[in-house]
Amino acid sequence: MTRDLTASMQAEVVKPVLYPVAFLEGLYESGPFRLWTGPGTISWDGKEWTGAGNLLSLSEVTESQELKAIGVTATLAGLNDAILSLALQEDYQGRPCRIWLGALDESGQVIAEPYQIFGGTADVMQINEGGDQSSISMAAESRLIDLERARQHRYEHEAQQAFYPGDLGLQYVSSIQDTVILWGRS
């Protein structure tokens, strides 16, 4: 599958020196969690991104021409208590997670349009505690994973009322299921 990079990103890629960066955003109930792969805080897209430097690593982001769900894993090492507390207490499963690939210019500013390389939902988080270092790994699945899940919704009056109270569009569904309809007979 071909991708169209913005003109500014194409110009950066062909330069003799490239300063690549990745942006990771998780949207949780307590608020957004935004990290980038550099030091300090940087502003991009009207948002502040906290630098994780080399403590943030991402697994390979792949694509397939087949219609299947592909995931990615983000690992954050060298944890502090605030991040560990967030990981233990936050309801993260099913929350949106996005990753962008961008580049910095020579002055350390983000070029116009980083490219979104992954969009999906947070799935499983694993906390690895070691004697000298701790890390959190969060797996995220693409939105195509929903195609593999069974739907529990039924097309009946009661289910319709749960989603749209007062809607009577399915009120006769249960009464017509056993009705014999003769087509084309006198």
C-alpha cells in the first residue's frame, strides 16, 4: 500500500542528515498521555509532548495488504512513581492510541506534518519490575481487530430501546417471526 507523505516530510527524508522522532498519544479517562522520543518538552499540533528520550521504544510497525489486524508495542523504561501509578490505576483497555513519525529540522523544531503510522486501541499492559530497572509495555491493536469480535447486538425491540429509547422501528419484529406470508397466491 502506498502512502503519501507531505511535501515537508519528503524534503526532510532526502536531506543528508535526518532527525527522526516518534510521537505516542494515549487518550485516557484521566486525560491524555503524550510522549515523544526526545529530551524535554516539545510543542506540536497545539499540544505539549513530554520527552522520554531513549526510554521510549516502539516495536516494528508493519502493514499488510490483507485485511487483518496488526498491533504494535510501546515500552517505557526507567519509570517514576507517577507513571507507575497511572499504569496501575487507569482503565486503559479499549482507549485510543496513536503513533506519528516525524522529523525535526536543524533547529530542533517539528516539521509541518508528522505522518500517523498507527491508530488503534490499547489492549494489554505489562509491568516488568527488575532489580535495577522497571518498564511498562503496552500492546495496542489496530481498529481492524473489531472485525474479529462477535457482535452481541440483536435486531429486536428491546435492544433498540437500550440504544434509542422511544424508537418504535423494531416493535413488531418478534411478532412477525412466526408469521406465514403467502406471496403470489390467491
